[in-house]
Amino acid sequence: MFREFLFVSLLYLGTKSVDGLQRWGTQFGQAPVLERFFWRTVDFAYPDEASRKMAMMKGEFIPENALPVGIEIWRNKLFVTVPRWRNGIPATLNYISLDTNRGGSPKLTPYPNWAQNKAGACGSAITTAYRIHADVCDRLWVLDTGTIGIGNTTIQACPYTLNVFDLTTDKILRQYRLRAEDINMNTFIANIAVDLGKGGCDDAFAYMSDELGYGLIVYSWEQNKSWRLTHSYFMPDPLAGDYNIGGINFQWGEEGVFGMSLSPIAANGYRTLFFHPLSSRREFAVSTRILRDENLSQDSYHEFQVLPERGPLGHCTSSIMDENGLQFFNLIDQNAVGCWNSALPYAPENHAVVARHDEAMIFPADVKVNRGLLWIISDRMPVFLLSTLNYTDVNFRILTIPVRDAIAGTVCENVSPWGYVSNSLWWES
């Protein structure tokens, strides 16, 4: 349905390796990456130009302060989140209509409206959203961190609240405020994974990774209840806190559990949650059979599995696994996206790089798969936070690659003669 896009550019990624980079399975994807949208600075779809100018005059909109970090796709909407790390962010949860925008630098439309994006309007609006999820039941899961600012400037304006929207009506189906026991003084949650079981739309669980508080919060839709897990695997690796991205050397030594992805449902009726701390080069895994049971989850240390390291340049932000068991993960050290076919053991020789570009993919911040299309947002986040972006350059991009093209010729290419991998994961066989 997207082949009719006119205003896109092709970024042809070469296969030549760079000194110091590991060759993932000694194979590299050959497919061109489509640059769907790009921005020097982000703009918002105000009702009229007078409203926009008034917002800028009041300091309610400061274009240079907006950094997009998360994406999600549902039907004709491409959602884009912009956290309120600095002043002048008029809306944190936004979308782009894919019907009317076929490229270029479209303005972001607040979702579901302006009023429900008002900062600090606890209970009636979303203050700050990061990564979000749309499920097959046409629900959009959005965790509002309730925060304004970042690091030492952070203000907890509202409580952490899970908001679930009905995408067919744009109405909130449910709001759930995290319990005091779910968080701690260091809590920072920027990722969510949603697990739908065999029992239909009510058989839903959300997993929220506490990056700086080193925990995992589980929410049950049916029980309307949450609980918290702790594990040493949620903590950062003290040897993996040094980064070199976008020409900047910096240390993020405190960054714990961050990216998550869920496998297809296995023969036992459960999925596997894969996760990794940001300051780590290793993946971990646990069955959702453990996470879904509050009692089991509290005494589950040995149920968690350690998987091999990705390699020396293996820092990873977001990850996603599609319905065929293909995992894609953002390799921020390499300006790249990697893949793993879960029909094979998790090991560097079974990984591949499907896309890399040293200009267009500086800090891939989020990745999604929708209808066989891989979506990536890159945003130069370290430059934004630690230096100054050049606003005459393109700083933010949303890119796509068809999944089949991305994995073609790599070790991730489907091993089944029918073009699909088994729903039984390798360690469960």
C-alpha cells in the first residue's frame, strides 16, 4: 500500500565494513532504505499561523527544543512522541496522516487533541510519552511518565500513568496510575511491550522497563493490577558504559533495562520476553509464564536466561520481533539496525546488519514492524543532549525497508521452506 509514495529518497547502504565493526554473521543487507520523512526542526499543526506565532512568542513552542523519540503505526496514522525534556513542547503524543503526507517534513498533529497534551494536567492529559504500542485490538498503549525535564532538571509534575486509547474512537478506554510500590526514587521508564495471549483482547499484559530504577513493572488488563519485578539482569554492565556516537564520546554508565521484544506465542501458550539494559552488549530472556503470574514472578531468579553478547559495538536501544520470529534491534554504536532469526540460537554468527548509514541513521531511537514493513526513527539524541544540533542539517528521519528485502541474503533470511519460522523457540525444543 506504500509503494505509491512519491517524495521519498533512497539511501543505498554499502556493504563495506568499517574498522572496528563486527561483521554480523559476515553478511550485510543489500536493500535500499527509504527516507519517508525528515526534519531539521519539528513543527506542529496549529489551527492557524497566528496561533503558532503566538505560541512561539509565549515560549510555548520552541522548535529547537523538540526531539522525536518514539514511533508507532496504526492503519493510516504514524504516531510520533516528543518528550518534554525542555521548555516549548506543545504536544508529546502526535501523529502524521499517511493518507495526506507522502514525504517531506509534515507537521505533527497532537493526538487525540491539543487539550489532552497539556503538560501537568494530571488525569486529563499526557505530560510526557516515550515509546508506545498499538495492539491488534486497535488500542494504543501510552505510558505517561508525568515528567518535565531530563536528568537533574526533571520535575515529576504528574504520577506515572498508563493510558490506553481506543484508536477507532480516539477515546481513552482506561487510565491506570502505577502504585507507589511499582516505582522508586530513581525510576525512569521509556519503553513498553504489550503481550496479548490466546484469550483475546482482555488477555493482555503490559511490561514497562525501569531504566534507572532497575526493575520491570507488569500490568494485567484483566485484573487491572500491577506488580514490580527486580533482577540483577536489569542492571547495567559496568564495562559497557562508554559510548562514541555522532562524533561525541560520553558515558551513560547508569542506563539499565531498556529495550524489549516479545516472541510469537509458543506451543506452551506463552511468549518469551527478550530484554537488554542500554549499557550492556548482552540480551536476556524470560518466559511470560513467569511475568504474568504475580506470585511466580516474585521468586523467579533462575527463570531468567542469559544470552550471548552481541559484540563490542553492541549497545542497543529499542528492539521488536515480528509475527514470524524475526527480531530487529537498533545498534546505536554502528548507526545501524541488526536482525536475528529466532529459529536459530542467539549468537553473533546468527546476527546480521540489515541497514547502516553514517549520516541518516545517527542514533536509531525506535524500530517497529507493521504489515511487513520495517520502520526506523533516527534522531541524533546524544548530539541534542550533550552538544548542539546544526539546524541547517536534517536531524530527524523516519525510514522504512520491506522486511523481506531487509533480510534477503543475510543469515536472518527465513530458514523454513514456507517462508516462516517456527513458533517454537530454539531453547524450548
